[in-house]
Amino acid sequence: MSAPQPVRPKAPLLIGLIGLIAVATIIVPVVALGLRVPWARISDYLGREEIRDMLLISVAAAFQSMLLALVLGLGLALWVQQLGRGSTIIRLLVYLPLAMPPVVGGLALTAALGRKGYLAPLLDALGIHLAFAFPGVVVAQTFVALPFVVVAVDSALRQLDQEILASARSVGLGRWEILGKITLPSIAPAVATGAALAFARSLGEFGTTLTFAGSQPGVTRTMPLGIYLEREVDADGAYVLSALLIGLALVCLALAGLPTLRRRRYQPQAKQLHSLDGDKLRELTQPTNAQAVSVTVDGVRTALSPRAITA
């Protein structure tokens, strides 16, 4: 017999209509783009060396920025849990790269890490060059992808039962043991989701990358930059590149939702450990004293027999 499913109240018809319009707002442009793609010529475009270079740079930079965002975002989300009231300010600052125009984000990175930025002397002393170089692409994409990891992991950490962590501390587990054996396994689906979203966001990054790292062929020109330039000379080529980018994004989103789809709800079930031995139970529960026991309650003396049932 299956477990009863919760009954959800139905929303008004208007709410459903608004939801369908919202879905159509997302799906219709994507479908229209797919209809414009010259699918028969995809192999011709993939055979071009400059397109293969852009695809390789995009995937390599997105993967590296995902790893960097994952390390920084996981650490930030864990640290925010310890701040108390101050965590609200940090959580609001995390959203800043999302609210900031991409070009402004690129200018901010240039002001801090550019060739004439405030940290340029330190970077030069260390031999690190970010602006208009491949590492600059990774930094720019990390800047815009970091909030996705922080938000996903922070939401999971806030839902974690603190009594479990307190019980672990009470039995003598150290901080690193709690983190490795309890916290990280509990939030693993959220970490995977944040990583996939960060990868997808890095693939589509345009404005911040262009402003900070430029668009040098074979060095910093990613797929979004190539699409912008291709549409000026070959619209069909731009549609083909767009289809490739959308395909990669869909794969990332599918991977992001996979942990949630595979999550199973625990259903408690009764399990018989062994058969009940009635004779043994009767033997163990028999009174050892066969004599009646006298009990005085409110001055009244009452004799209780071992085999009698009292009300």
C-alpha cells in the first residue's frame, strides 16, 4: 500500500494563466531561435578552427571558474552561518554581481586588478597578469558565477538541523569531522546544483569578460563574444553558435536538477526482527513472589494478589 500523498490546494485559474505566460516568455524565443538555425550546416561551422578555439576557451574557462567559485562560495556560505546578525549584510553583498550591469562589473575588475589597477603593483611583483589574458576570463566569470554557489549552499545550510550538529559536538566530534561527515554530505545536492549553475552562467558571460579580458582570438574570445561578432558578418553562423551554447546550458541545467530528481523520500516501514516467543515472555513476566502484598493508601490497608488485576 503506497503512502498517502499530501493534498495541495489548487491555485486560482488566473494564477495558472500567468504561469503559462511566464513559461512561454522563456520558451518561445528559444524555440524561435532553434527554428532559425541551419542545422544542415552545423558540421561546416564546427570544422572552422576559430570556432573550435572559442568553444575550447569557453569550456576551459567555465570549468576553471566553476571550481574557483565552488571553493570560494562554499567557504563563504559556511562562514556566513557564524556571523549572526551580520550575515544579512554579507548575503545582500553576494547579490551585488547579479544586480550590477556586466560592463560595470568589468570596469570594477579593471580598477582593482587591471594593468593600472590598485592591486597592479602586487600582481606584477608576483608575476600575475589578468587583464586581457586567459586568467582574466576566469576571474571575470568567477565574479559573476560566485553568487549562484553561495545562494544554493547557504539555503541548504540554513535548513540543516542544528540539533544534529550540536549532538555531534556533544559526543566529541571535532569541527573538521563534523564538516566532513555531517555537513558536507547533507548539503552535497546543493553544492552540485550551485556548481552546475555556476558553470552555465560562466558559459554565457559576455559583458564583464569583454570589458576586463578583451576579445583576443585564441586567447580570450569566448563563445558569447564570438556570437556577437559573427552576427555582423554571418547571421546563420551566429545562430549555430547560439544553438551550441544553449545545448551546453541545457546539459548544465539538467545536471543541476539531477540531485533533486534522484532524491528519495524516506518512508518508514515496520520490520519484524524475530518471532515472538510467548512462553518465554510469560516466564519472564511472572512475579517472583507468590505472596500477596499489603499496601496502605490513605489509611486503608489493601492486599494485592500477584495474579490479580487492579483498576
